[in-house]
Amino acid sequence: MATQLKNGSAKLKDVQNDIVNLKQDIASLSRSVGDDIKTNITTTAKRAQSYGTEKYENLQEGVRKKPMTSIGLAFGAGLLVSALLKGARK
């Protein structure tokens, strides 16, 4: 009976140690996944910012090269939005 209690106690200690190790592994994995997510978000944000900046610069260049066309397009877009908004009120 005493041997069984010692064996049970030893097994309980092993389970406790396994739980502690699992807890540490989960914490480590969580930190690693968190770091990966942070890196991916940062990279994606930088790409989006770069893409937006590039498109904005292209738009500015187009306006500089053809200012009258840009004014005409802006006027046409304004008329279109105005017509859409008037149609939505009816």
C-alpha cells in the first residue's frame, strides 16, 4: 500500500511538472505568434502606405501634366454625384 502511495505521489508530481512545462510552452508559443502577427501587420501597413503614397504621387503628376483635363474630370464627377444625390432624394 505504501509503495502504491509513493508511485501515485510520483505520478502526481510528474503530471504537475508536465502541466508547468505545458504552461511555459503555451506562453512561449503565444509570444511567438503575437510577434509574428505584429510583424505581419507592420509589414502590411508599410506596404499599404507605400502603395497609397505612390498612387497619390501618380495623381499629382497627372494633374500637373494635364490640368485642364483634371478640372474637366472633377467637374464631370461633381455633376454625376449631384445627379445621383438628387435621384436618391426623390
